[in-house]
Amino acid sequence: MNRFTSFCLFLAAIPLSAQVSGNYQYNQQQSAQSASRNPATNPVIVNNNEILIEVHGLMNILADNYVAVFNILQVAETPDNADQLMNNRIAQFKQELKKTGLDTGEITVDMLSFVPNYDIQTEKKLFSKTYNEVPAGFELQKNVSVRYRHSAQLDAIVTAAAAAEIYDLVKVDYFIPNVQKSLDTLRTKCLAEIKAKTKAYEAIGFKLDTLKKTMADQFTTVYPQTRYSGYQAFSRPSLNAARKKSGGQSNLNEAPKTTSRFYNPLSYEQYDLVVNPVVTEPVVQLSYSVSVKYFLKEEEKPKNVYYLITPGGDIRPFNPK
């Protein structure tokens, strides 16, 4: 999320410690690649004539509609056979989805490609070889989109797809209800927070409500599919003992390491307020930032006053202009 201005003054910081970490944090500490975000900033005096107040808000929203997209690839020797096998798999997929209570009217099939495959045939001659491309079959590819309304249904949908030999889950799209209403709610809360901070400054003598000011704001929407992180958590053994026993150089044959992935929502530390902070499943995250810059009035400097002393000793005001 873009920030309007970076601040350097903090009013307060409350340290929080967690008793549970996890393998992801272990991996981050071992690799020293953990990146940190700046915590939410507080209003500061930008210079002698300006005061900037910022508020950053976040809202977590559960989706009420989802679309899972599966890719199906079918290869056969003839086009008719490829088409028939593809239709059989899709029909079985729909039949399995019916068993879960899903309406098959929520399923859409998208045609992608239907192309021939070629193989290499070798033609031997007396003193040479010729390699010829010959048709070897046909490849048919389609996408199947399944709409559902509860996140827990995805497990049953994947099981139904596997029963039809469909294993490629391309993506899951999330749709939230009444986006504009949620944005308005978040904006209202952030503007209320701006007013509260303004009153806090007025309590120490700044008359911010009577000054010239400018305002900027920005909305950002972050979807769950962009917030998945991966890591590998393992501890490497030392080769020193093995080298001592062998008396020479030892080679290490590394085993393949599994990459774990998890949903990693936006951190709350950069926000002044969070609506619906506790989440147990992937959510759509709306963020709103608002900044108000107040221009302070410059203090009036005392004007120079000139006096003239007359020959008689009188002192009179004198205007040199």
C-alpha cells in the first residue's frame, strides 16, 4: 500500500510479545530475509508552517461468492475420441458435484484450444536419415469454472474433480458483497479518527480548524490470492564429524525440501484502526488512507517605527517613505 508521507516522530509504542512462533518464523530467522514494515505513524510538524495528520485504516471482509477454475487437458489419437473423453470427464465432474448439493447451473465450461500433436518419424536411406513430422494425436484443453457460496465447499469440489481425473486447480476468485458500502464505512471511521487527532492538537494550543488545509485519500483492495507466502523449514546437519571420520572431503547429497505455503494477510502494525481484525480464513482486505495538511499562520513580525528629534528636542514619528 502506498503511503503519502513518511513520519519520524512517534507518540507511543507498546511492545507485544507472542508465546507461539512457528516454522515460518524459524525459516525467516535462519535465512535473515524477514522484511519489516514501518508501524502506523502519528501526526508530526512537517516544518515550521505545516502540520500533517494521517490515518490508515483496514477492513477485513469475508467473501460471499467464490469461483474455482479447473483446467482439463485431454489427449487422444483422433479428434472425435479426444472430444468424447473430455465430455465424459466433465459429465462425471458435474455428477460428482451434484452429490455435494451444488447446482450444476453454476458450472461454466470455457473452450481453450483443440490442436494436433506431431511426432518425429525417421526415414532411413543408404547414406542418410530424414526426420519427418507426422500427426500423432490431438490435444483438447478446456477450463471449468465452478461457483460456490461457502468457503468450506471447496474441499468437496476438489474431491469431485479428482474423481473425474481433474487435478489442475488454476485459481479461486473471491467476491465480496456491497463493496461501496464497506468502503464508505471504512472512510467514515478514518475521518472520525482524523477529527480525534485534530482535537488532540487543539488541546495543546493549535487552532487547526481555522487554518487553510489540503486533503488526500486513497483506497486499496487486496485479494487473498496475492497474499500467499512460501517457506522451507529445516535444519542443516554439520559435515565436520563425517569429514573427520573419512579423513577427507565429504560430498553432501541434498534431499528435496518441501515448500510450505500459507495465507499471510496484511500486517496490522502499519494501520491506526482495523475493522474485523480476527480472521480464521482468507479475506478480502480493504485499506483506506487519508492525510490532512494544515498550514500554520506565520507570526507577525513587529514593524520598525522611526522617530525624528527636532532641533527643539521634540520626538516625533517619522515615515522614511
